[in-house]
Amino acid sequence: MLTFYKYEIYQAVEVSVNLKPLFDNVVIEHVEQDDKTTGGVFLPDTAKEKPQEGVIRAVGSGRITDKGTKVDMHVKVGDRVLYRKYSGSEVKIEGTEYLIIPEKDILAIVDKVPAGV
């Protein structure tokens, strides 16, 4: 579950917001693209592509089939994933952008492996 703190409302009352996706949806935090290409050229924000890589911050409970059985999620919180370019809904909470997408739009889980292995 993803928890956000320190929302201040009128009389300095703190409110926490829990973001829990439903069914087979996941919440992904964008991973920023490098500002520099492999050739050393710096990219302005307008030249950067829409990110397709992120870290899962919250997962739903799973998909329900037509027969009523529950299918568990294949991803977990903390997984680094690649997802379809134009999928999901973007939300911004406390200055951080998140993407809420169905699990079927996740293409792969990225495992960082040391070079030469």
C-alpha cells in the first residue's frame, strides 16, 4: 500500500492519503530518463521520450475471471518494469507523477545484471 503524508488543510490538520489500486491495476512511479545520451549530447525536456520504465509502488488484489476465480498478480511492489507507451492514467500527488495501469499493459520485469555475467 502506498501512503502519503503531510497534507495540510485549513486548520493545520494532517491527512494521509492511501492509494490502493483495484483488481489487476498497479501504481507505477516513473523512472527519469538520463539527460545525456551515450554520445554525450544533453537532451532538453522537450526532446525526451515519454518514459516506459518505472517502479511499482502499489498493486491491486488481482483479476477476477468470468468464472469467479481470482488470478493473483505477477508483479510486486518494488519491481522495476517496462510498460506500454500510451497506457494508463497519469496522476500527480505531492509533486510526484504516478501512472495507474492494468497489469496486462506491463511488458517485462527488469532485473539489473552486472556486466560480464
